[in-house]
Amino acid sequence: SVIMMSHMGKPKGKVKKELSLSQIVKNVSAALGVEVKFAPDCANADAEVAALKPGEALLLENLRFYPEEEGKPVGIDKEDPKYDEAKKEMKERQKAFAKKLASYADCYVMDAFGTAHRAHASTAGIADYLPAVCGFLIKKEISIMGKALSDPARPFVAILGGAKVSDKIGVINNLLEIADTIIIGGGMAYTFSKAQGGEIGTSLCEEDKIELALGLLKKAADKGV
């Protein structure tokens, strides 16, 4: 039997009806060709898991309804003197949450490429407690990206998105060594635009990363990228 887990949106550790995975049960059932059962509480799904018969499938509720999934302290600012203590406590709660999710199954398949870089309970944590493998989608992504990075067809154009330049420094620096052209999109494009003297109005901008953006632009110019 198969137990499925996923994210939807960014409820930030709170239950939001409009982000419930219950609304996709019919679609998943149709896609799999079997009736998919639903567990409304992913941290307390023992009864639903125990009732599963071979060949049946179960979908757990949105993992992000629990703050333990992302492991970020809730209701406390980073400037608060007690933040480090709260962060440490949340990390322990995240481990317990991952262990609970792992207790439902015999092995773990990670096939969500878009969140594979996150150290969340369901993406990295469960692998500490179960034999873990990647799924066919991640295998495909890795093979395509691996070839693109090790032996790219030319011209090699890389398109990057995302809100923050700070999240992509390593990626940009690595791509500057192998790409012919890099196209910056998403929210971080405004930081680069402002660094070059552009007007961005009230658009998203990392003011403290403008010098960094200028440095990356200079490095690109020097390399002819």
C-alpha cells in the first residue's frame, strides 16, 4: 500500500481550509486508478494507516499545517534573545515529527524535486529513520541537470528565478563558470536592476545585496557571460 505526502501553498504552520489536500483526493484517485483514502491529521494517522490493505492508497493532509514540517520557530522574531532557544526546541520537535511520519511506512521515496533542497521533516528528516530512495521524477531531473552541468550543449543558457539573490549566490557563481548566458528573473531581478541604476518603485529588493549583485555582474562581464 502507498502513503502519499505533500505540500500545498504556504500556510506557515497553521490549518487553512483552502490549502487542504482533501480537495485533490478525487483527482489523485482518478490518476492512480484506485480509491485514495484521506487522513485529515498527518501527525495522527495511525488508524488510517492501520486500516490500509495491500494495493490501497492513503493521502495525508498538507504537511505544512504543522510548523514542525519546516522547522521554523513560530511567533518569535530572530532579534528576540530567546530565538536560538526556540529554534533548538523546534529542531527537536521537527525530528519527532519526521520520526512519526516514518513510523507509518517501511521505506521512503522522495520524488518532489522542487522541495528536495529543503531540510524539512518530510524531505530530509524521514530519511534518517527509513531506507530512502529517489523517485522517477527526481531521477529524470538529476540525469538532465547532470548532463547540462557536466557536458552542456552550446550555447548554454541558464534561467534563474526566485525572490532573493542571497539564496542563489552559490548557484550563480557556479553557473558563471560553465554558462554562456545567464538570465535573471523572479524577484531577485529587481536587486540586479537597482544595482545597475534602474528604477524599481516598491518592487522587492535586497538593499544589502546590491554590492554583491554588482560584483556578480562584474564577474560575468570579465568572463564574457
